[in-house]
Amino acid sequence: MAWPTKGRHGEDGGKWKRLHYHTWTVDEGGINSAWSLMYWGVGLCNVPIENLEKRDAAQLGITQQEKDAFLAELKLFRAYHYLKLMDLFGNIPVVTVVGEPARPSTLSRTEVFNFIEKEIKDNIDKAPKLSKAMLGRMSQAGGYAMLVELYLNAQAWTGTARWDDCIAAADKLITNQAGGMNGNMALDPNITDQFKPDNDLSKETIFSVAYEFQRANFQPGFPSDFYHFNQQFIYGGSRNGNDGIVVIPDNFTKYKDADLRKRTWLLEGKMTRFDNGQPLIATGGNEYDGKQLEFVDNIRKNKTGSTVSNMSEGEENSGVRFNKYKLGNQVANATTQPSTVYNNTDWNIYRLTWIYFAKAEALMRKNGGTATAEAVQLINDCKVRAFATADWPANQYTVASLTLDELLVERGREFIFEGFRRDDLIRFGKFATGSWWDHQPTNANRQLYPIPQQQIALNSNLKQNPGY
Amino acid sequence: MKNILLRITGFLCLFLISSPQLFAKSMKETRSFNYYFQQDTTKRDTTKKVPVAKPADSVKVPVNPLGGASPVPSAPPKDGPATAPANAAGQKTITGVVLDEKKIGLPGVGIKIQGKTGGSVTQENGRFSITVTAPTDVLVFSYIGYQSRSVPAGNGAAPLTINLVPSASQKLDEVVVVGYGTLKAKEVTSAIATVDTSQFRQSGSRNPLDLLQGKVAGLQITRTGGSNPNSGVGIQLRGVTSVTGSQSPLIVIDGIPGGNLDLLQQDDIASFSVLKDGSGAAIYGTRANAGVILVTTKKGKAGPARFDYSGYLRKEYLYQRPDFLTVDEFREKIRSGQFDRQDYGASLDPFDDLVNHGNLSQNHNLSMSGGSEKTSYRASINYRDLQGFAKNNRRTEYGIRLNLNSKGLDDKLFTQVNLSTNFNKGDLLGGGGWENQLTRNPTQSYYNPDGSWFFDPNATNEIARLEQETNKRQQQTSSIDAKAEYEIFKGFKASVFGAVQRNSYVDGSYRSVFGEYSLENDIYKNGGYAARSTVLEQNFNVEPTLQYATTFGEDHSLTAIGGYSYRYEVNEGFNAGNLGFLNDQFQENNLNAGNQLAAGKAFLGSFKNDNTLIAFFGRVNYTFKNRYYLQAILRREGSSRFGANNKWANFPAVSAGWTVTEEKFMENVKWVNNLKVRLGYGETGNSGISNYASLVTLGTGGVYLYPDGQYRETYGPNSNPNPDLRWEKKQEINLGLDFTLFSSRLSGSLDLFKRVTKDLLDSYDSPQPPFVRSSIYTNVGSISAKGIELALSYKAVDGKDFKYNIDLAASTTSNKLDSYSNSEYRRDYLSTAPIGGFGDLGNSIRIYEGGKIGDFWGKRFAGFTGDGKWLFFNRNGQPIRNDQINNSFFRDQTDLAVIGNAIPKYYLSLTNSFNYKQFDLRLFLRGKFDYQILNTTALSYGNKVSGTNLLNSAFDKYAQINDTYMYSDYYIENGSFLKIDEVTFGYTFKLKSKNIRNLRAYITGQNLATFTKYTGNDPDFVKDTGLGQPADDGVLGVDGRGPYPSTSSFLLGVTFGF
């Protein structure tokens, strides 16, 4: 994915280009925002942990077990923030009490890894199991998913592989030992239940941001980044976007035509209106104003016949678009009534399919990079949902066809837009060495983001990451 | 045009830089004026002064500017005695003539011989004769209101011509409002500018501060909203003093600090006093950092009942609009293949469709005043209807102001009551939308083929909006204040002042079922939207004071005032709205009729916040020998807004003045009529921050799902606390010079100041971890300013029938961000002034520590590649492509640089007033010089990458660009301009009627011509105050893409008294 400059839109001070070309600077606003946001989350966990710990359960009107469960949930959730911070920045300070110490020092990535692992292990059994009541909250299931992530990436993050631990943690989820959102945890039978407006009914959700527009006025944030200016007409709702993030060229074709994910999760070609099926005419004074909107699998100025394709040369309709999560329809058409759950779509942070893939990868890596029958079965269990019965035999994996490289490509197809690609490329050793579209290889130090200069200015005990 | 501009700027520059040459030059010019405009004697009251000379006479010789003896006329007056012979040994009769400043003979001038007995007085025509015993005798000429002159008698060989000049003392005895009392002008030791009715602008104020625009050196009043009747003004005195605190001077109306400007009508204002420096403003302590503007309203006077009416009618016409393609040009560009756009067939002038061509504004004020020595009153009623140049853009108001003064108890008790109220109604719907209209495809109708409105989710149909929505405000503002003063014994007075001010408004807005919002909103489609909100702001003041004035010995006088001040301010409000109205019947008058109350998307809010300010203050003024003045001020003040550890602070000030011309050694320096030097130092504060800024406040975090399936609200801290939060403290030193020169023809003042604001209040990043929130509101860093202000008033011609006065106000300020860090918090730069528009270009201004406020920071344009892509210079001066630019935050790596500055280096305004008999003409010029503006209109619409309608320049000047929007010095343009801001031509009728005291009619044209090289919108509307934080009234240095149009207005006014 990338956010290319499209005509007059999207130059945005060059920040998207620096992100795409891995030339970000130490004072990049977006990087500081990520740091600040996640440590804000840490603080919001630290405050109630401190508060709860010093209070008597009876005083609070809850049982000791309930108090322990709350504390465990909060500590797991805090560990989640540290996991994401460690993923992005590697060497970071760990603080568990607000304000102390005043200028915390950097810990090495391995020390942070160990802290997270210990926190999860110490608290996971005390935390509640996943159930519908735990929608949007951290649970034992979330804790195991974190362990899976931690162990899957352990080699990349600490230099020590933890494949067996990864498999063990994954099994807790696969075998339904940590609870489920809707009955037993299981893969959804199709490729849409996870992403529909009422995806709180999905069986494979482990941890999610539980948006609820209808009752709580809390709506998903993704449209602004993913949607076109006229997107509302495509799905019959009201939300549009900034015509921002698009799929970079040649990924669309990585899906076979028989792959249902290709047309279900992505938008390509001429767009029509949801309400009447007529061509969708673009408005708003951009390149295709007054013409039917057509998303293309390239990023260049087709309007002037240019063949130059890079981050600076996009136009309004450049790139295949996101259509994975659905908001539902607000207006009716000939066959569909307005959705009662419009704009309620939850954003999955962990879902069971990802656990299947992680376990399969751990099995393969443990096996010297070659697939095992169990690994193939895990991936096929997921992939089969994307094909019609007739198409499946030709598309299923075998021990021979499921190579690690193929696994990386399949991960790309399955988890597109879900926020795992950077970790995948690092784990597969391609983040700094690979080329894609107009992106050229960069330095290995780019596998970590810099500690924001804004933070170093405030806390001299922070150490900048190597190479910055 | 260019020539005129050059000449005018040349003239102005001359004024500024070269005072000695200037004076000499002006004197030469006035010589000829004097020659041609001699007095007409027939209309003069001959009992007082009689002209002595005819045009051909020698009396036309002007005062020697260097103060030496006047040249002796070459020929004696025809009707005067010839040189007198000596009639006794040693005794000689000296003859001559005494002339006033207009070369008219002065009768009744006393003549003494210094150190001897005997004397004489001048006759009706100013002639005299006196007998002296020796040529060395010194004759002393004295006359009330004029400076005495001593002249050696000489041998009487030729008649003497004595020119007397008015003493400046009359003007110097005028009263100046200084806050908690008044001083005589000669006693003032700080930098205070006073503007009275005669100097007010006459183009019809929308905001009372409009009257002051360009009248006070160092006071910037910027109207980014142009002539929009619902817009305010940006005010700033002597540069930026704060980052997040209040930037505008404290307004004090008749003693009420924080006075509401809505309560002031131009015809009720007597004068403004602007306390510019800290040594004067310290009496207002914590709210005085940005200066203080004291407004005095007109009061009742003893005498028979007087009625005064004044009113005007005003109409506005377009002065200038952005040069976008007209529909014909748009079509032509499509036809010629230069522009790949759809022609939808309609032919619109969308800009013009927002214009209210029928606009006509009016203002009427009728006042009644009168009373006895004991009790006097003044009441005025005002009606004003301001119709904007835009449709649905109007403000209508009614107001009343009442003043009652009484004396009692042997005149020892004085009481005063003021009451003022203003009701206004504003139509807030229109006034915007210009950018949408300018950029829309002019061939696309506002309607669909079926006659329904055409709506596009990416742009508002502004025309439909004006028809389908409402947005109105109904406001009432009132104040009551009362004062009782009692003289306990001579010179000792005790008084109590109390005031209550109350401002409330009700806003209502509605969007039709058939409107664009109804179709495009997310909550309930095809339903109306209605909202209401109310706000109530109140403040209460009590200020008891004690005052003492005394003189001791011959040479000492002392006045002192001490007091206590309590002020409580409370603001509260309520708002509610609903959606899903099925028809337009109820509008916002029955919110319950929408359907979202039950469905949960209706909205409801309320707030209340308050603050208390308590102060003890005192001021002592001491005068020695009528020429040395000393003033000391101390205010100790506490505000509830600051941290527990720093609620109180002291604000001291001391200043001194020395009237040099009262000294012996100046007696013979005749060309200097009055010269005073002032020096002052003062500390003031800034408490203009939000209430509760030092506390942890609780906020809501949105609803959250509970295990029982219900959503409930969450609460949490939404700020870091700071118990050490304290005032921003400004220290300022001011050196001033007041002068009256050349027979009082030239007067003025020059002020030099240097100010530093320390402990800047701002939200600083807090280290995260260990803190929860990313910022803390605290005191770090400092801003400084130094500058020069010059005010000059020159009577170029001062004849009986013809007068020509020139008034000039000029200032220059250098304003810097000295530091933005301390040991705990650190920031290297302040980034501000967002450019806005498509492509998120970020901020245009970045000020590194030590840098100048208003510095544009960006890329340096180096040209275009052959295919029209941008090239910029890197730090080594090599042209490179945009994606190779290093925009590092480190100054030793970055390719970015300071590419301009948004704050005018020089502000200049010039008032030329001509009076000929009953005619008066005033020409007011105003300009800002030596600064830059970011031309965002060209940036966004002079580039064919935009698919909207474009500027014509996109096809010529900017035709080669084939790339996206970029911010660089390419769009930084020289903003300097000079404006013929106001021309007023008036006629005062001479009526025989007993009933009509006076009658004047006038016509005023405003914004008649602007001379500038700037190619964007009116440079005068671009914000030149503040640091660059985005605000309702624009962003420093960044031109608006669709500002309110620049208009010229013509006003017909009349004032009469009966």
C-alpha cells in the first residue's frame, strides 16, 4: 500500500513518500504521533492499575477475583502497547508508574521483550476468557494472540527463535481454550463475516476495536484514509475519504481471478452507483471530474498518456482500492434494504486466521523452511473459503507448493490492509533488501523507526536507534 | 499609478528619515502658501486682532526656523510712524508690531522693560511704541496663551517685528485618561496616545476600533474579514507578546475592564486613550501585556438641553475580485483544448451570485444632553443596520446609552451612573462560500434538469444553502456602572465604582428537509436539522479607591491613588440540536419534532466556567517645579486561573518626565515651543488563558460498552496539572519625546521601546513516558520586541479660511522569539501558520530560537524542469527535484531556509486635512511596507493540476507548471501596499436659524485605491498580527483562498445639533 501524490492531492509535505521510500526523518510528525499515542495508552493503563492495586476489593464492591481479573486485563492491555512500541521502535523505556522515573532510560529490545512476555504469562490466567461480553476488551485470547506475535517474531526481534512457544500459544486459541466471541472460537466459513458491519458476530475475532455508530456514535476511522471523494455512492452510505491509500501496482494481479478475495476485498475498474446501478460520475474538480470513476491497477498520469509511474505521478483514480471492511448501506436499492447496523464495523486487531498462519509458519521454520502436512492443512483451511468448490482443487496448497516465499505471498493476499506486512517482510528478511514498484532497497537500520527527536529533546536518557 | 505610488512613498520616506531637512523643506514650501493665503480682514472681529500687513508687505517673512532674530522688514509699514527720533538724551522711542502665529497683529500685548519701570501695550493692529533709555534695554512681550519673548530694544533705527508663538501649554493642560483617573497631558510620563472624535475615521465603523485604524503609531488594527458586518478586527500593539495568551489589548470602557465593544456606538465615544508601554499599563497588571485601550464615552454637560443627530447611509461596491476565468473564457479554453473540462451548458457568474447588490447600510444616533451645574445628563439612542456585500450577511441593532451626573453636599459628593444596552440581530448564514463559487465549474447549473437543486458531495451548493438554511443570532449586551466620590477634606477623595456587564445571545440554525445537508448527512437522510444554543457571559466589578492631591512649598505637587479591585467573570451556555425533521414547519423552534432524540443522535451540551481576579493597586504622581515629573505604580494581583503556588504577583512601574523647555537654558531656543523627555519602565502580565488551565480537569472519553451490553459514558483526566503555572511577565522600557516646534506648527511624539515577555504560556511536550498526556501547559521561553513609533502633526497652512493639516503615524517593530526552552522543556522552533488547502502543505512559518516572528520557512524555488516539474535549491545552491530535498529539522542539514517575513516592517498612515471656509476635505492614506505574503490563491488555483475553475494566470504566468502544489518562495510575494483608505468631503452650513446649532453634511469614500505589487487578494485583509495560529480571522501571512471581497464604499452622512 502507499499514499501517492494524486494530482493536487496527497503531496502532504512529502511524508507519504518518505514512508514509502523508507527515508523518514528523526522528527517525522507521524512517527512521534505513534510513539505519543501508544505511550498515552500505557499511561491510561498505569493510572487505573496503580489506583486499583492500592484499594481493597470489598471497598470497591467487587470480589478479590474480580479485582485480580481487572488488574490482569489492564496489565495485558499495557503489554499490548509495549508490544506495539517494541515492534516499531525496538529499544524503548518501560514505565509502570505514572511520573516515575521522571526521565526513564532506554531498555534493549530483548529486555523489553522479556518484560512483555513475563507480564503476559503472569497475568493471562487471571484475565477473563473471551466472550461476547469482552467485545473490544483484552482477554486470555488476546493474551495468547500477543504471545503468538511475540514468539513468531522472536528471532527477528531478539535473535532467539521460539517456534515451539509460538505453536503452543497458537494451539490455546485454535483448540478453543481461551474462550470465543460467539461460542467456540473457529474460523469463519467465508471471507466476509470478519469484515461486515456486524462483524461482532464473527466467530474468529480475538481482539478488536469495537466501533458502534448506531448506539454509541463511535464510527470506524478508516474511510478518511482509504475512501475516494465519491466513495459513498459505491456502497450506498455517506462517508467519503481523502482518496488516500491505494494498493501499489501489480499486487492486484497476485490474486487469481478465481480468488474471491480479489473482487470482494478490492475495488478495481469502472465504478457504479449502489442505489441505481448507473455509472458513478466523479465530482469535485479533480482529473476525472464529470467522467465515470474507474480505479486502475497503476499509478501514473493516464489522462495525459504518461507512462512515468512513481509516488509523485498519481492521479485521482490511481491504484486499486480498499474494500475489505464494509460499512453497509444506508440507502436502499432494488434488492437491498438499508442496513440497521450501518457504520458499526469493528476493526480486527487479531483474528484466528492470523493465528493459523502463524502456527503454520512456525511449523515450517521449525522444519527447516519446508512445509509439513499440518502447516498445509492450516493454510488450506483458511484459503479454501476464498474459492468456489469447483475452483478449489486447482488452488489448494500441497507440501511442495507451500514454500516460505509462497507463504509470504499468501500472507499478503490474506492480510492485506490488516497491518502485518512490515513485520512479515522483516521476518522474511525482505524489508530492507526488497524492491517493490518504485521502492528500492534501503539500509537494515530502517527495520526500526527512529526514537522521535521530539522525545529525545525532552528526555536525554533516551538512546537513538542505530543508524539515525 | 506606479508614478503616483513612487512619489507618495518617496514623500513618506522623506518624512521618516530626515527630520532636519524635512523641516527646512516644509518651511520653504509654506512660505509661498502664506503669501497667497493672507487673511481677509473684513470678516474678523476687529476688537481683538487686526492684520497689519497686506500681501505685498514684508510681514510674510516666516519665522526663522533656526530661532534667530527675525529678518527685519525691508520697508516700514505705510501707515506706521517712521523711525522715531531720539527726543531726549539716551531716550529713544522704539516702535514696531507684534504679530501672532498667523502674522496678524496682536492687540493688548503687554510690553515691559526688563528690570525697569514703565511699559506699554499694543494697539488694535498690534502696533506699539515704547520709550527706552538704552539700546541694551530688553523689551519683554507677554500675552495670555502665548510664549513671552524678550528682545533687545536696539537703537530704534527700524521698527521691530515681534512674532509671538502660542504657548503649547493650552494643549498640555488637556486631560488625558490614564486608567483610574486622569492626568494633564504635560504630566504624562508614559507612552499614551489619545484619539478623539475629530480624528476618528468617518467611513462608518462596524466595530468601534475601526475608528482607530491607522491613527495610533504602533497599534495595528487588521480587518481580515473586510467589510463583513459580522466580523471583528484583529488588534495588536507593539508586536506579539504571547504564544497562547491574550494577544489583544485590554479594552476598558469608562472604567470597566474587559468592556464589551458591542456597547459602543461611534457617536457615543468621546475619546480613546491607548496605554502603549508597561510603565503606564502596569496599573492594569495582569491583563496589560498587550497594552490597554481606554474608551471614554460622551457625558452630560451643564447647559440648556441639546440635541444632536448624526446618521449616514452607505453603499458598497466591488473593488477587486480574484481573476478567475469567466464562463466565456472557461468555454474558450475548453474549445481551444487548453482545458479538459466538461461544458454543462449553463452560463453563470458564481461569484456574483453571492453578492448582495442592493446593500445599503445606515446608522442613526440621536443624543440629548443638558442639565445644571449640579446635575447633568446625556442619553443617546442608536439604530444601525449593516447590510453586507454578501447575501444573508447582515447585522441590525438598537442601542441606548444613558449618563447621569450629580453633585451634592456642598459639591463634595459626586455621583455618576452609566447605563448602556444593545440589542442586535445577526444573519450569520452568508459571508462565506467565495472559494467554492470562484472555483466551481461556471457552466454547471445550480439545478438539475428536473428543476431540483444540484448537489455534489464534494462541494456545497452555496446558492441552495442560502435558500435552504438559516443561521441567526439574537444578542443583548448591557452594562451598568455607578460611581460615588466624596471629598473628605480638601484634596482627599474616597470613591466606589461598581459595574455589571452582561452579554447573552441565542443562536438558531435550521437546514431544510430538501437541503444538501439533509441528503448527505450520515445520521438521518432526507430529514431536517435544527440547532439552538444560548450563551450568557457576566462580569462583576467593584473598585473602591482613595485619592489624594496636594501641593507643598512652591514647587512640589503630589497626587496619589490607591485602590482595591475585585472582578468575577462567569460564562455559561447551553446547546441542543436534533435531526430527522420530516418537514420544515417547526425549524429550530420545536427541537422535539426531530426523530433523533429517541434514536440517540440528537445532541445536547452545556458548560459553565468562571474566574476571579483580585488586585490592590496604587499610583503616585509627583511634580517638581512644573518640569520634573515622576510616576510610580504598583499593582498586586491574584487570579484564580494560575497554579496554587503562583496565584499572586506584583507589577511595578516607574516613569519620569522632564519638560526641557521649562528650563532657563531653553528660553532662547525659540523654535522649540515645547519639549519633553519621558523614560519609563514597567512590568505587566498576561492572564488571558483559559479558566482552570492549571488544574487537572475531568473530561469525558466517549461511551463504552459495559458487560451488560449497555453503552455508558467514560471519564478521565484530560490535562496534566501544573500547580506552578504563572503569569507571563513582560518587562518594558520606553523612551519618549514629545515636542512642539516652529511656532507650534509641528508637534508630535517619538517613542522607542524594548520589551521582553518571559515565561511564555504554551502547551509544551511533556516526556512520554512517564507522563500520560503528551503536553503540559506551562511557562517557558521568551519573546522580545523593540521598535520606534512616530506621530507627527503639522499645520502646513493655518490661515483663516484655509487650513491644511498633515498627521502622520509611523512605526517599525522588530519582534523575536528569543527562546523556547528552559532546563526542563525544550523546543527548538515554533512551527505555525498552516497553509491549508489540498495536498496538506503543512505550516508556512517556522521560527527557530532567536529568529524573527513571522519568518516564512520553506523551499527556495530554482526553476522548472523541461516537463514542468518543480526544482528547488539545496543548501549548496544546486537545483534539485522536490523528492531530494532535505527537510530535516536540523539547521545544519536542511535545504529549507527563511524565505520571507509576514510582518510589515513599517506601518505608515497619513491624514491630510484641508479646510476651506465651510468646506472640509480629508484624505487618509494607509500602508504597510517591507513584508511578504504567501499567495495561496495562486498556489492553489494558478496550477492546472486543479480540476476546478482556475485563475487566468494558470494559463500564462503559471502555465509551465506540470506538477502538484508546492510551498516555496515561488509564491511568497512582496505584500507592501499603500491605500487611499478614506476620502471625506464635508460642508458645514452656516444657518441663521436659532434652533439649529450646527449642520454638517459629508460624503466619504472608503478603500478607493490600493497600490501594490501583490497579485493575490487585498493585502490589507491578510492577517499581520499574532504568531500564526489558525483562527477565525485567518492566519498570519497566509492569504485566504476565498476572502470576503474587497469593496469600496460610499457614505453620505449628516450631523446636526439643535
